Amino acid sequence: MAWDFSTEPEFQEHLDWMREFVREEIWPLETLVEELEYDGLMRAMAPLQERVRERGLWAAHLDPELGGQGFGQVKLGLMHEILGTTPIAPFAFGNAAPDSGNSEILALAGTTEQKDRYLHPLLAGDLKSAFSMTEPDSAGSDPTLLKTRAVRDGDDYVINGHKWFSSNASIADFLIVMAVTDPDARSYQRASMFIVDVDTPGVDIVRDVATMEHPQESFGKYGNHAEIRYEDVRIPKEALLGAEGAGFLIAQQRLYPGRIHHCMRWLGVSKRAFDMLCERALSRESHGSLLSKKQTVRNWIADSAAQMDAARLMTLHAAWKMDTEGAAAARREISLIKFYGAGVLHDVVDRALQVHGSLGYSTDMPLEAMYRYARAARFYDGPDEVHRESVARQILRGYEAPADGVPTEHVPTRRAAARERFADLLEVVTSND
Ligand SMILES: Cc1cc2nc3c(=O)[nH]c(=O)nc-3n(C[C@H](O)[C@H](O)[C@H](O)COP(=O)(O)OP(=O)(O)OC[C@H]3O[C@@H](n4cnc5c(N)ncnc54)[C@H](O)[C@@H]3O)c2cc1C
């Protein structure tokens, strides 16, 4: 019997240390993010990063030869659950998006020259990056519809296209761009990835799109989602990442573990919202009793706890499957947690916000920011509907329609078959009447 829900003691020590460190050293900085701005925040992070490095937890998602720990997905998942409690913890641990995902792509598909020029400086914090795939004019949930083209011209490629929601692009030094290299190839072999320096002629960062997360228009702030036009952007063939046509394959290899990390971070956020829900319910009184005495609120507490436990077990199971059987084997589990986990995050934050009333809606509590964060989780990295569709498709492969159209469990049909099979028995019983 190999089922085991325990954590090895040495790693549990790391987790305990991280929980304390994140809560005591990083949570307080959250309230100063606006005042410090990005550069000030990074200055505040520097000594914390040093402590994380000393502890051997820096960029733990990467292999040891790149300075990481080569942790498997279960360990990374448990770690992300703690780091997810605050949006700024990943800076201290060397795994802030999108640089962390881009570093994985470069580690996976980059040539030695690409690693020297982009990956090592990225890991050292000397460069910033963005991932540029989604387009305003094609459905991001079906990337086979991508329109941006990269056409080979001698020793170069020339890129033309229109992207948006390229997170951090307006402060990035280079972009990883997904573009169609062979429109006639099979749908998942049409696109390739390229490294494009932002100062390449023809790269036009049009604007940072104002969003639910940052409703005020601004430009060049950390966490932006940029709109970009690529007009006759000429790059050398050495800018191709991996093989031509391997864009989707590389993206999938990055997205599978990324989804586990997302789901575990969402659980960190959910737990923090849940703690606020319970605390407030114990102190706010209305209509003759504390909110904690109201059946609706008690149901919310129980339902939230059940949903969070379910999502946690599902996510760690998906991580375990990835570690033991590989990413492809965990496809169904990863799609399941992506939409289920996003729903749990949304529900728990929504209930916590509701319990706080106008205080929850105000920026005096972190719940309104969590709510906006939760809303986006339902469509980035694949909308709920697409993951549900994928799960249903995989499940239905294990079934077939009954040949005669009669349901297998149809009672009269089964009864007739059973009567025939047990005719002798039935005869004895009825003859005894
Ligand atoms: C905060 C944030 C950060 C992001 N960062 C990046 C980034 O760094 N780089 C990048 O390239 N992109 C990024 N994105 C974009 C993100 O990946 C896309 O929004 C996502 O892939 C969905 O694509 P879309 O917005 O074009 O929606 P669409 O594809 O137009 O889908 C819209 C809706 O259609 C419905 N739908 C789609 N397909 C189906 C189906 N098969 N069945 C039923 N309903 C369906 C769903 O409800 C879906 O939400 C980011 C988005 C957000 C919100």
C-alpha cells in the first residue's frame, strides 16, 4: 500500500519555515506596495531573497544546474500554497510570473547561446520578460486560430501580428512570441516560439490595457498587460526557441506544472479569505446574534472547508501523478483542478467578502483585490468551459452507446435477463407459495 498523505520531516521543516517567513516578513510589505513602487519593493525584497537563497529555496522549480532544487510537483505545490497567500511572496523566492514560466521555457527549449544571453540574466534578475501569445482578434482559448505570422526570409524570420495581455511586456527586455510558421501544418504544429528583444524595430508596445485588476490607465508598471503590434519585426533564425512547429508542445510543457502552482496558490488565497470569514463571523453581531450563529454563515464555513479540502487533495493528486507518471498522464487531473480550483477560490472569497459587508467591498480589507484576482483565474490558462470540455471528452472516451439504444441499467430489461438466468430458482420459490 503506497497511499501516503504525510510530508517528509525535512521538507515539513522547510514548509514551517516558509509559513512563518512569509507571514512575518512578507505580509507586512503588502500594505506598502503602492508607496514603495516596484523598485522600492525590490530593494525591500533583496535581504529576504538572500535568506531564501541561504535556505536553499530560491527558484526551486528549476534544476540544480540552474541554481534551483529540482523539486517535483508535490513539493512545489505545497510551497506555492504558502507563497500564494500574498501576491508578492514569489519575488522573494525567485518564482514570480511571468519570468518563472519563461525561465522554464528557456531551460527546456533554449540553446546554450539563448541560455547564456537570456536565461542566466533572467534568473539573476538582470532582465525581465513577457510571454506574448494572446491576440485581440482570435480566441485565446483556441490557440490553433492564432493569426500572428513569422515568415522565414533568408537567415531571418519576419513577424507580423497583433497581441494583447502580454503580462509585463511594457517593462520587459525580451518577449517570447508565439507565431504561426506553417499555416498548412497540422493544427498543433503550426506555431513556433521566438525570442524577440523589445527594442527590435517594429515592436510597438501600444498601451497597457486597463483591467478589473488595475482599472486606471497607466504605462510601464509591474503587472501590466500590454497590447503590442509586431510590424515587419525582423529577427535572426537563432531567435527560434526549440524546433519550428514546436510552439504548442513547449507551451504545454510549461502550462501543465504552471496550473498546479496556480491551483495551490489559489488555495493559499482561499485559506486567507476563509480565516477572515471565520474571524469576522465571530465578532459581528446582527439581529440578536453573532453572524457565526446564523445557519447560512455556518453552511458557508462548512462548504468552504469541504471545497478547499477537495481542491487541495485533487491538486496534490494531480501533482503526484505528474511526478510519478509524467505530465501527459495527468492531463485529465490538471484540467479538473484548473476549473474546480478557480471555482473554489471564487466561492470562498465571495463568501468572505459577503460576510464583511461594505467593509469587505472596501479597500480597507484585501478581499476586494482577492475577488478581482479570483475572477481572472476562471479564464487565464484556459477558461473553465474549455477545461470542462476537455475533462468530459476524456471521460466519454471510456464509454460507448449501448448497441440497441437501451440503457445498460434499464430495470425491465435487466429483470427479463435475470428471470431467464435464475428461472430454476424462481420456479422453486413460486412452487413453495
Ligand atoms: C490576468 C491575465 C493575465 C494574462 N497574461 C497573459 C500573458 O502573459 N500572455 C498571454 O499571451 N496571454 C495572457 N492572458 C490572456 C489569457 O491567456 C486569455 O485571456 C485566455 O487564453 C482566454 O482567451 P481570450 O481572452 O481570447 O478569450 P476567448 O478565447 O475569446 O474566450 C472567451 C470565452 O469564450 C468561452 N469559450 C471559449 N471556448 C469555449 C468552448 N470550447 N466551449 C464553451 N465556451 C468556450 C469561455 O467562456 C471563454 O471565457 C492573460 C489574461 C489575464 C486575465
